[in-house]
Amino acid sequence: MRAEAAWLRSRGRGVLAGFSAAALHGARWIDPALPAEIIDVNRRRERGVRGRALSVDAVEECTIDGMRVTTAARTAFDLPLPRAVPALDALARAADVRIADLEGIHERHSGRRGIRRCWTAIDLMDAGAESPKETWLRLVLVTAGLPRPQTQILVHNGDHVPLAYIDMGWEDMMVGVEYDGDQHRSDRRQYVKDIKRLELLERLGWRIVRVVAEDHPDDVVRRVKEALARRRSIRAA
């Protein structure tokens, strides 16, 4: 509603961008309390609206619900740091944004201020994150220097029948990392289902590191490193 009101006030000249555009493209977990973001020649200050002094090529905008909006690929470049990565993950998941889709935009705006930082955030984008906490967990591992984990690993049995997904991990090492959210306390059926799933994964030889909100990042990294080291030592024996 806030974004629509901002666009209507622009008399159709503005282009919705940033978090507003991400939400319109279907990205989840966008805070509705955030100001509407719009690229408009008229950037007078308005409560609840953030005017963006940016240029938009014709190929970088589209129409959603009758409003001018930056394309999903262009939106990825306009998400403000440092909160960009969770929104990028959600945008990639909702709109199937891929790194290859962004290369042309990167070239067209190579001289834009902050473009290198934007590209650094985009390089961390992963459509496999199913929640902001999974994004947080992946970034904890990557920024600690661990190899970038694969997300949503599909595990099969010996007959190639799909059995379960793992939030993230290293399939070659059979080490997975799972974020246990609040649903494990509030939804008994889901809790029991997850216990059985984890038991199945362990029987198949997977080592699963479970993480909860109360875990300190340093402790998470230590436990994951230990799991990887144990797996390497077993294979080397």
C-alpha cells in the first residue's frame, strides 16, 4: 500500500525500486514498515518514502499491477546494504534471478558509486535460502572462511528415490548444517517429522550440525569445522 501510494503521487513518472520492487516481485520477508522506495525526478522529502537518485534504462523496468517497477535483476542492484543479502536470497527464490542475468546491468552501471559492494552482496545471493535465518547461517559459515555450502541438498537412497532435503552443507563430505526454527517448538507434528528425517540422514552416513537462534556464530563455526575435520580424518584412515 505504501509503495502504491508513492507511485500514484509520482503521477506515473516514478519507478518503484529497492525493497518495494523486491516485494512486488514476490520476495518474502520484506519488512512492511520500510519506507517506499521510488526512483523519481521529484525527490522532495515525504514521510514514508525514500526517493532514489538513480537512472533506469528502459530494459531495466517492467510493469506490475499497472505500476512501473525495476526488473528483478535491476532490483538486485538497488537493494540497500547491509541488509541486502537476505532480500537478495528472497528475490532470487521468488523471481528466479541468476548471476548471469545481472552481468549486463553490472556492465551498464560499472561507474556507479558503490557498485563493487553491490556486486559483492550479489555474489553471496542464493535462492536456496528458505528463511532469513538460513541466510544468516550461510553467511556465518562463508565469512568464517569455510567453503561455500550447497543449499537445499536433495538426498536419495540407493535406488535414487528422493528422501529428504538438507538446509545446506557439503555433499561430497556428507556434512550438513540445519537451522532449527521456532516451528520445532510450536508444531509438534513438524518436530516429530524432523527427528525422523535427521535419524534417516544419520543412518545414510550424514553428519548433521543443528543450529538454533541462541547459538553464537563462533560456536557454530567451531562445530562445523570439527564435523568436517572428523569426516576428513575418517576418509584418510
